[in-house]
Amino acid sequence: THCFTKKEDGYLYCEGLKVQEVMEAVEKRPFYLYSKPQITKNVEAYKQALDGLNSVIGYAIKANNNLLILKHLKELGCGAVLVSGNELRLALLAGFDPTRCVFNGNGKLLEDLVLAAQEGVFVNIDSEFDLDNIVAAARIAGKRVNVLLRINPDVDPQVHPYVATGNKNSKFGIRNEKLQWFLDAVKSYPDELKLVGAHCHLGSTITKVDIFRDAAAIMVKFIDEIRAQGFDISYLNIGGGLGIDYYHTGAVLPTPRDLIDTVRELVKSRNLNLIIEPGRSLIANTCCFVNRVTGVKTNGTKNFIVIDGSMAELIRPSLYDAYQHIELVSPPPPDSAVSTFDVVGPVCESADFLGKNRELPAPARGSGLVVHDAGAYCMSMASTYNLKMRPPEYWVEEDGSVAKIRHGETFEDHMRLFEGLSI
Ligand code: LLP
């Protein structure tokens, strides 16, 4: 069973707790509520799926960078995938083993690469200039860097164009026609670079595992080519991207096991270590974004539920037209009729919606409304637009208690950015 469930009494529960009661116990503002046991379960599902393979689960920190969540993931044995110097610093603070971390990105900065080289993290080569910078970083750090080549297999992930990355016109990675140039370049820097593997990342929200198999088959061919030139490489990194059931329709979606099983034989046939980089499929379904209903209104043919949360705290619907399931946390008033609502925030933008055309009972003012599957790319993409400060985060622990795992940002925090300036 999933951590957030509506019971017969009409209340939404997180593990054993009524979300309504959590709302009453914590600060009165929108907040993120996670289930710690669900995080554990999601990691276990990957671990079981990977049984019998040499592998690293590189959690993609960009999906959710809460320090306590990172520490928990580290305790469970995850490595980390980083896309900035600050994500690298945070991963080190959280205690991740740097030799189980991968530094990715199409615009990695020299100073961040130096830190990566010093710490011994894997670095993906993304372009010609990136290779130059990695070589320079290796010299500054006085360390040989373990590198992987990020190759675009040009497989269509069949997702929203904003989250597709492995196609030939993508800004990420290298085109396979250039493979030889990169191999020659790596050979010419034996003191700086040690090529250990190949990487690809196809995109995000992928719901067909065939796509991973197609990509792995292409990548294994590249690995054969690279090995044929005398490189002793042992890692295949197939990136992240497994989708989740955002629609809550009960449709059967591929699981981590389905994903791993589809590439298992290929990986074994070449005696490779498999690196995977899941973000969403580890953390998205562990969290709800909890809001209060400010009021209900009708304009023209549209009904609106106005809540206190907004696109500032959760931008995926506005940015990608993403669907995230919305539910009331308590039974509606007895006289409430079900209608079609847009669920909107108070931000001064017509793009400020959390859901469109949702069939919902008209909620009472002040009652709770959640946006589901808010663990990935929600808090980590939150802004302070309209000076809506970033929300606090809580989790429900194994023993059923609620703990704050991040303070909500305050107006005072904002004003601190101006301290000491001559205003
Ligand atoms: N590895 C690389 C190289 C990536 O670029 C990403 C995500 C991942 C791993 C993790 O992918 P995941 O397993 O989470 O799908 N903000 C968008 C998603 C952007 C994904 C960016 N790259 C969203 O909210 O849907």
C-alpha cells in the first residue's frame, strides 16, 4: 500500500496519521509532507531489482536536495548524481562516498571540476571544452580523474520536449560521430584522465522500459568499440528517467525491476558495472504538497478553488503542463456538489495553477487540499516569486511521529540578503 491513502472515513492519511491533524499541529502555511518509510521502500525496490549485478544507485540530487533526505538515502546505500558544485558540496556534507558520486552537466565550471577531482568523484565528459576543463582541473588538483563519456544514443524517450535529453539535437552529451575524437583526446592525457565508462541519459518521466533496452543495446556497442581500442572500461551508466503513476488511474507502470530486467542480460554479457541515476522514481511519490483552501469562486464558465500554495512552491503544472493528482484531505461539507474546478494559487499570473479541470467536491474554506507526488522537482524548483517564501518540510517517521526536516523560509531570511548594504 502507498503511504498516502484516503480511508473510508473520507480523510487522507500519511502512514497512520490524518493529514488534517498534521495541518493543525504545524505552522499555518503551505508545507511539504513526506513519508520516510516510503523513501526506504522505494530504495529497497531498486536494491532488490539490482540483486546479482555490480551496481551503483546514483540518486539525482536535483530532484530533491533536502539534507535529511540525502542523509537517509546515503544510509540506505545510495550514491549521488550531481550537477553543480553546490550539489557536490551538499552531497559531501550529507556523507555520500565520493567514489559513488557522478558529476554531470553540459556547463560544469572549472572551480567545481577541481573540487570533483580532489574528491575523486566520477566526471562525465560532455563536450570538447568540458574535456579541456576536466584536464585543467586534474592538473590543478594533482589527481587523475575517472571519466565517463556521455553519449547521445538518439533514442526518443517519448516524453515532453523539455525533459527529453538523449536525442541528437540535445544540448547534452556528445554525438557518436565524434566518439573517435574523444577517445584520441582521452589517450593523449594519460596522467589526467582515466576513461572508466560510458553514460547516457534519455530523458525523464519515461513510462516504457523498451526505451532503456534500446539505449543500453546501443551503448553496449559503443563500449565494445571503446574496449577494442584498448581502454579497460567497466561502467555503463544508463542515467535516470523512470516515470511514475502521476495520474493515479491504477494503470500498471514499469517498476524498477522491469527497468533493470530489461538491461540485465546486456550488462552481464559485457561484465559491466551498472550505474543508474534515478531521481523521480525514488522520491516523487513519497510526498504531498499540503495547502489550505482560501475560497471558491466562479468566473464565466470556470470554477476556481483558490489555495494558499502556488506555482512559486510547485511549478511543474505551469512549466510542463504536468498533471499531479489533487485531493481534499477531509470529507467535504454535506451540501457540497462535485464540479469541475481549476485549482489555482494567489500568484499574479494566469499560469499559476496546480491543476486544471479537476472533478472535486466544493471544499470548505480553510480545509486542506493536497497535490500528490510532490517529492521530486517540486521543492527543489520552488522560487520566492511574489515573495511567497519557500515552504517548510516535514516527514512522518517509522514510529508515526512527525518531524520538521527543513524550516520554512521567512521574510527575515529574505531581508538578510540586504543586510549591511547602504539602502
Ligand atoms: N541523470 C541525468 C543526467 C539527468 O539529467 C536527470 C534529470 C536524472 C538523472 C534524473 O532523472 P529522473 O530519474 O528524475 O527522471 N524538472 C523536470 C525533470 C527534469 C529532469 C532533469 N534531468 C520535471 O519536473 O519533470
